[in-house]
Amino acid sequence: MEEMLEVVEGKVDWKGRSAFKQKHGGTKSSLLALVTYGFDQMANFALAVNLTTYFNTVMHLELADAANQLTNYMGTCYILSIPMAVLADTCLGRVKTVIISGCLEFLALILLMIQAHYPKLKPPLCNIFDKQSHCETVGGAKAALLYVPLYALAIGNAGIKAALPPHGADQFDEKDPKEAMQISSFFNQLLLGSSLGIAASLTLVVWIQDNKGWDWGFGVSSAAILFGIVMFVAGLPLYRMHIISGSNAIVQVLQVYVAATRNRNLVLPEDPADLYEIERDKEAVMEEDFLPHRNICRFLDKAAIQQTPCRQVDTPEASSPWKLCTVTQVENAKVILSMIPIFCCTVNMSLCFAQLQTFSIQQGLTMDTKLTPSFNIPPPSLTIIPVFFLILMAPIYDKILVPFARKFTGIPTGITPLQRVGVGLVLSIISMAVAALVEVKRKGVARDHNMLDATPVLQPLPISTFWLSFQFFIFGIADLFAYVGLLDFFYSEAPKALKSVSTCFLWSSMGMGYFLSTIIVKIVNSATKGITKNGGWLIGNNINRNHLNLFYWLLSILSFINFFIYIFATQKYNYRNHKPAISAIDDSR
């Protein structure tokens, strides 16, 4: 029977046996990855928008300290995704990483639930807004019970981010044209699954935290991640699993840079075939293990210069991996180096996204949040607006727009990943410009009704918060193009041993965007300190007296400049595996 089954190269089943295309992988197994990711987002995203309130009102941290703690937590989630990806690719494997990370998240949320439930494990109740009260700030053993589970949760969340998306993409064969098309569809569906989980988190979980208590909120989150992991484990017999390399791919890339630097005075051979490579018939498991030489970043080729006339290296110095690397190692290093300019251009996109979670929410607090005469939208739930548009647009893009574009371009994914990212960057420019215009409208209403000093929430302006939906809608579509395009690009272009690490470029980009937002705000306030009455465009708690519209225009201009840098970077990029190098906005040829 097995003789009739087609073996999937480079993949095994959960017991380490050969994976067969008819029995393992495909849409059904990738769906389990999508469900798991959705429940993970449901468990965690509410913390990203509401944890400051918990630190401030329950743990009695000052507002600035509470915000910093949230920033530290979010930054840790994103930054740790890279070492977790290395661990997944070289040691544990992606499936084990997902399971271990999910269990770690579950235990961390249970501990946070226990602390939130028992009064003896947290500071006594106190009104933090009463200047006469002396509230006890969390410290000692109580602080340890707070921060140890919280950062364990960050590690688990980073592991899910690092391993689950590439594992889902592993369920499709890149060499099969039909399945290669499904990889791009998977990343579209990943965004949809993520958006559904976020929507549940921003509505159900946030409401429970605010109305039923934080112990119930953490309890629901722990139940969500538990259910997701159970679903994931149930699919073990169906999965295609990548073969663990056992070597550290990041170290191998670093070896190329070190060897090229050490060999900088050597002369490159005229024939690239004279560069060092191991014997394929003796060492290679698959032909895919070897990458052909490309005439880009030639200075890195010096890492593969042999100092002996024959291909056999017989001196200890020459055989050192920090002195001599293979052509395949060099080509892997070239791929990573080529991705860096594109990665840097996407940080600005995350910078703009950070404003939707900060200043746009502050705008919403001053506006009329009534959805019905008897129901108001909770302020942290305002970010449901772009999520709703993502849920609406993701299937439309995947089922209608992609097949339509495919007829004209001949590209399986409709347009290339870099073209898709380019569309997202253009839309982010428009979103910031629209945000500036909406802010002018909002401030105009406040001025016309003599409400520039009105108290947010208690004295809402006579303008609906749904005016913000314009900028959220545009940025939601930008998300659909840019972030999914980046996941597709990083996964498809990365060397085999660096698949998980490459997809973490997206999470690192988002983390850098948050940190860059803080830096930009400080620079803007410092630069405008002497030219505004408030002492800076964004100084003070009264957003009606600030110049947020000018800040949005600045971000739009910076995004415009960034886009042209992106065009230059994509024109210089060479796809590996002989794919056509198509610019992000050029028509396919």
C-alpha cells in the first residue's frame, strides 16, 4: 500500500517515519494550527490592551510605571520569538515547541488567576485615584507571584508565535505547484483565525475582566489556551513535521560573516566552482540541502575561499568553520542579509499601528461611544474596529481578489509577497493622513461646543467614535496586505534551517515599531517644546489641547519617504531558487 503513496521530502510524521502526501498534512491539518492560534490570541490579546488597568488599579502601580510594565511585557513577547524559533528549528522541533509553550502559558495564567482571586496574594483594596489614600504597591513575594508567571506567559506566547505559523505552512509542499498556492492561502487564513481570536478577546475577555473580575478573566484565558492545545495535540497523527537539523543555523550564518571578514584580503577565484562545498553524494540528504551560487554580495564569497589547491581541506586552520564555510552556508547568509533592508522598511508600518493602540484609543475616550442607547463600547474594545474589517476582508481577498489577479499576472498568489507588502505600505500612508483629517474634525467639534477641557468618558463630545473607523478600516486592509505578505515572503525566501526564525522577523518588526513609537514621541515633544503653549505637540493629558493631527501628518510623511526606500530595496532584492525578482509595485512580466 505504501508503495502507492507519495513521500513528502524533508518531512516526517509524529513517530519519525516518512510523511506521505495522501495521509499527512494538507488543509485539514493546517486548520488545527489555525484554531490553536486563534485560541492563543483569544487568551492573550486582552492583556495587550487592558493590562495597564490591572497594574494600576489592582497592583497600585503609578500610571507611567503601569504603562512601562505593559511595554516591557509586549516587547519581551516579540523579542523572545527569535531565540524560541532557533530552539524550535534546531533542538525541540516546531510541534514540541508549540505544545510546551502552550502548557507554559496555561500554567502561567492559572497562577495569575489564583493571585487575582485571593486577597492575601495582592495589595489591599484601595482607591488609587484618591490623592489622600496611601495605597500599598505590589512588592516582595506578591510581586514575584505577579512577574514570574507574567514573563513565563511571555515566553510561552513567544514560542507560539515562533513555531505555530511555520508549522502550519509545513503542511504544504513548496515543490508541488498546487500546494505552493495553498501556503499563501494559509497565511491569509492565519490572519483570519488570529482576527477571530482577537475579536473574542477584545469583547468577551475584556468585558469579563472589567465586569466579573480579573480572576474570571484569567480563568477564561487559561481555558482558551487549554482548549487550543488539546485541539493541536489531537492532530498529531495528521501532521507533516520538519526534520530537526541539530545544528544552529544562526551560528552558521554568523560563521560566514566572521570568515568573510577574516578572509577579506584574499582574492576571489574567477570560477565560483572553485569555492568550497562539501561532496553532495556523501553528505547530502536531499538536493535541496545545497543552494547554487549567486553573483550577489560577492564579498561574502570570501568565506568559502579554499587556501589549498584541492577540494579536500587538510589543515586544522582551514577546516575551522570560522575560517572556511561552504557555498550553501554563504548563500544562506546572503539571503538573510538581503532581507534586512526590507525588514527595516516594515518597522515604520508597525510604528503607525502602535498609534491605533495608543492615541486613537485616547481619541475614542473623548467621543460618544454609544453603540445603542443602553450599551457603550468599552474603551479597550475600540481596537475591535480594524479586527472586524480584517475578518470581513480576509476571505474576500483570498477567494475573490487572488484568483482574479492570478488571471492577469500568472502568479499563483495573485501578486508577489513584496508587491503585497508594498500595497500595505501605501495604505498605511493613507491611513495616517485620514487619521489627521479625523482629528481635525474631532477638535473642531470640541472647539465649537466649548468642550476643549471636557473630561474624557464623563463628558463625551457630540461626535461618534465611529468616525475613527475610517482610519481603522484603511489600516485593517493594510494589515491584510502587509503582514500576511511579510509572513509569506520571509517563510518562502528563508533557508530551510531558518524557516521559524525568518517568520519571527515580523514579530521583531512589530516590537521595534512599539519602541520606535516611544522614541518618536519623545523626539517630537522635545523638538516642539518651545513652539507650542503646552510645551510640545503631545505633552499633557488633555488630548483636545494637543496637536495630534500634526503628529499624524508627520507619520504620513515619514511613511511616504519610507515607501520610496522600500521600492529601492525591493528592486535590489534577488529571489532565491531562480524566482523572478519582481518589485513590490512593478507589474509582473
